[in-house]
Amino acid sequence: MKHIFLSIFLMMAMFGLQAQSLKPVKKPGIGLHFFYNDVETAQRISATSLSDVLKTGNWNRVNNMQGGFGLDYLQGLTPNIDLIGTFNGSWADYLQPSGAYYGSSNFLLDVSAGAHLKLLSDKSPVSPFLLLKANYQKYKELNGFSVAPGAGLQFSLWNESFVLATIEYRKSLSSSISNQLYYSIGFATHIGKPKPKPAPVVVPPPPPVVEKPKRISDINISVADEATGQPLPYVEVTLSGPEGKKLNGVTDANGQVTFNQLTEADYTVQGMLNNINTTSRNIAKSDFEAKTINVNLSHNDPRFTLSGVVINKTRNLPEGGAEIKVTNLSKNSLTTKQSKTGDGTFLAQLEAESDFTVVGKKADYISNIEKVSTKGLNRSATLYVKLELGIEEAKVGQSIVLNNIYFETGKSLIKADYSTDLDKLIQFLNDNPATRLEIQGHTDNTGSVALNNKLSQARAESVVKYLNQKGIATDRLTAKGYGQSMPITTNLTEEGRQKNRRVEMKVIQ
């Protein structure tokens, strides 16, 4: 028994000396645990291999293992390393390496010392760790040493308490001691007072560096058309500064945008209009000597700019929210824009030496079809092509005179040169496929009432036939002649009679 207690004493002494020399950073701890020794599975692993045991499932059951209790002593060495010593005892039947049992229900003494290497800090709710121990066992006359690698989990509780769960493979260094699989679970808590940490050495801070105040300036950017020098509104300007910082703005009606109160730094400024970049300009720190930094950019687009405004002809006011379709008749291409809410303006780019049609689209409105041409225009002298686009309200029950659709006296044939308003009517019907119309024919007072009723009906039917030929379904149109009964002006003049020989559209659905 002397060498048993000597071994225990030496391991605990070495443990204590090691802990003291390394100045532990945490309180020591004590614990109580329950364990199982699995000798049979360990011997199978030694005889074959771990993979063979796992493959066959030849793992010992818990009720065939030897159980017992033990005491733990822990000392924190570093935030991630704990030294540990254990004292285990159990009443067991001892299975020798030969496979034969030695003794029955005798006391098995087990003493070990080693270290836990935690992969996470103690502040973590769960901290996995690796372990390495040296073990001494004594069973009757049998005794010897083993080395035990393993792993475990530390579960943090309250008041510096925790649960330890471990598994070890104890490799025997003595012929009389068996290899063992060791499983344990227990509770531990810190005790005593930690050794005080040395007071940190306070290094006085260096004297503050007084920096020269940085200059502040406004940056005013102007963008003009390169060919004509005219200012360009609606240019999207980007100011790129230090550390990838970007500021964005849009030029006003005077082609200008200002970025206020910027701290001195190196900047780059560039704009974009109609997917074409302007020239760029670099701004250096030295430019901030001025309170306002003026930057001029130019934009080179060979196209003309259609500057339009949508006018509500019913109220004679600008109308926003209309979709504008600009068709290049020379290239058979289509561009769509949106009229701005409030002022009804819109911009579109027009290629040189081309003819265009411009038409609007908005619910419950019928739009004129305007023709625009850039043929013969000099781009170096002209940037903008001006246009007013008229639209009229076309709600259910509302009648609209189709201008420029005239008939000779006593005839119902549409003059070939006067079909412009029929084209806009076709556009309106195509944009509103659920709309139905009544086409109304009217005459002046020349001739009898019966003749004029017949003539007005023929004129309305002539318009319906024209619309049918252009792809408008018959069930969307109703022809109705009103004769001379609904004049819009006097019949005493030729001009007045011509206006009364008219066609109107009335929205009925």
C-alpha cells in the first residue's frame, strides 16, 4: 500500500506545484462525478480495431460495465487550460488482459492527473475540450499505470458551477492492468479566492496631436451641350469621394447642381444623360482654398432633344402622367417617355434626318398625333425641338369633334387628305380595347331634312367602314346620323356650314 499512497502523493504534489508556478488565473474547483469502466469493449478494440467494433456494433452495454464514484480537483492554468486530479473508487469484478476475471466485488482504486484543453472560453454555455491524463489503478494485488487521451463537454451553470461529461481511452502501460473505456459525468464548482492579477502598467498617453482644421467648400457643377453650349437639365451627376463615398444629384433647369459643405478631399465628378456620360473632372484638396468650387462639364449627344408639354385641351392646362410614344418613321423604332406630374413636360431624343410621330396615352383621354421632323436641322445650332401635344378627355357619355374630317356638300365620301383625326381615333381604340363608341354624323342645313338625315347616317357609316378597314371590330362601333338637328355654329356662312358638316365620337362604354 505504501507505493499506492506514494504515487498519489507525488501526482498531487506535482499537480499543485505546476499550478502554483504558472500563476493560475481562475479559482480552484472541486467536484463529484459518477463513472463507468468498460473493459470488454476496450479489449475488443485492442484485439481488432475501433472501426471493426463500430461496424459490427459489438459495443458493451451499460448494465455490463463497472460503475463507481469519484472526486475531482480542478485548477485553472490559463483561460483555456485546466489541470485536473481525480480520485475514483468502486466495487468491481476485474477483467484481466488475458480475458479472465480476477476477484469478485473487490475495491478498485483509481487515481489520475492531467489537463483539459478547452476549445472555447468558460463564458460559453457549452465548451468542448480535449484531455490527457496519467492513471494509477490498484485492485487487490494487481496494480499499474495507464495513459488516457479523451474528450469532453463543459456545461456552464450558475454561480461559477458547471457539469463535466468525459470519455477516455485508457491505454495500459502495465501487463496486469487492462485497457479501459472510461465514461464520467459530474458536477463541479469553483471555491476560494483567485490570486490577484498584477496591476497593469499604466503608460501615460502621448500628447494630443493638434490637427489643422480641414477646409469646407461648396461644389457647384454646370453641365452644357457641347455643340450649342446650352445648359442641360435632368443630368444625373455623381460626386465620388474618399473611401468610395458617392453623392448624387440632378441638374436643374439652368443645368446646375450644388453639393454643399463638403470637407476637403480628392473628388471625381461626372454626369450622365440619356445613357451617355459627360466629361469628367478631378477636384483636388488644393481646390478647397475657394469657398465655392465651380466645375464645368460638357455632354456630347449627336441627337436632337424633343422638349414637349402635354396640354389638356378640355381645360387648357398641362397634363401629367401621360405615356408618350415617339416613333421614328425613318427607322421604324419606338421610344416611350412619361409626362411629368404638374407641368406635363417630357423629353425624348430624336435622331438626325428622320421623321417622327408623337402620341400620348392616358386612361379616359384621346391624344392628337403630332408629326415632327429633324430633316434639314443643324445640330451645331439647334438642340431643342419644341412641341405641344394635345389630349382631350374621353369619358363615358362625352362627345368629341373629330376635326379635319370634312365632306363636300351632299356627299359622304371622306376626303383622303383629312384622315388625321381618324388615325388618332384608331390609336385611342387600340390603347383602350374595352371602349365602345358611337360615331355621329352631322350636316349643315343645305337641302331637305330627310335628305340630310340620310346623308349624315351615310357619313357616320363611312367613318365606321374606314375604322373597320384599319382593324377595329364592328361590335365596338355604332353609326348614328343626326342630320342638321345639332349644329355647332351658324349655317349662314360657308365656313360655318363646313364646320357643321362634321363627325363626332361619343364614348358609350
